[in-house]
Amino acid sequence: MDRGDVFVISAPSGSGKTTVCRILVERLEKVELSVSYTTRGRKAGEVEGKDYHFIDSEKFDIMVDSYEFLEYASVYGNRYGTSRKAVEEILRRGNDAVLEIDEQGGRAIRREIPAAVRVALFPPDWRTLEERLTGRGRDSAGEMKARLRAAAGEARGLLAYDYLVVNDDLESTVARVEWIVRATRLRRERSIARMEKILSGSGEGEPWRE
């Protein structure tokens, strides 16, 4: 069974990465979303194991010391981490792993998994970003101000990603990210074993001749 690939999807807060990731996983076969661990409290409507794995600081420290995270970071006073074991299990099943993480997490993943494909999402303009953050109503006024302050710097860092996508229309954005996943699956690294099998004549018919 072929191993899957790791796709990192990052964006400034309010740029729609959570929605894009959820739709992507629903539409494409053999794609799984890696659920992050966090020390922050659960917000209204969030589900354990679906949105995050909610743990306390002591458990988070144990996981850090045990080298259980591919990447982890402190964001707005809370900590978040990506489970090394969970990602490995997704890849071992032959599925692609989608990591919805921030830009600093994306840098860490690139060091750990150089072949990871990194996709950055951007809002069409600053006003749209402000409206999206305000409209979702999930953050306090202080959190929203902090996210807006961080957005400009994070967006600059995202320019180093492999693919840059403007989320000006949800349907079009999801389609573009789908194309990226499908194109990655056609790369030589994912296809070479099957092609060698075909050329060896292990299928029906006579072997290929030079």
C-alpha cells in the first residue's frame, strides 16, 4: 500500500482555513484531518476529538517530553500540538493527512517532513479579514485585536509556502486546493511503484520490451 502525503494548510485567523479543510476532507477520498491537541478550554459547539483533543498543561508537558508532537506552539496564551503518532497512522493507512496549523507550525513541519506540501490561504483584502473575524463571534475583543495584529506578520511568512491561494470565493478556493491534492497524487514519487509494475509485465499481457 502506498503511503499518503502530508498537506499543511495555514492562513491568518479568519481566512477560512477550518471551513476549507472540513469540506476538502468530505469531498476527497483517502484524506483525513489530523486533530490537534490544545490546552485551551472548549468553546461553545466544539466537540472533543473532532475540533481538538482538549488536555491540561500537565498532559501537554508530558507529550512534549515524550517527543509525541511533530510540532507544537504557544498561541495567544494557549498551547497547540500535532500528534506524531496520529499523522503516522494516517499515512500508514495510505491516506493523505491534512494539518490545519499556523505558519510557525508549518515551518516546524517542513523541518520534520521536508516533502510536506504547504498551502497558504489569504483573504482577498484586510477589510474582509476584519469582517470575518468580527462576524464569527467566537473570540473576545482582546483575542480579536491580538489576531489582527498577528495577521500581517503571519501573512508575510506564508509567502514561503508551496502554494498561495486567495480565498475570495469558498467554492473556488476548495476546488483549487483539491487540484493541489490531486496533482500531488500524480507525482513521480506516488506513481513510480505502479509504473514499474506495469513495465515489468506483472499485469496481463506480454512484458514490455526495450
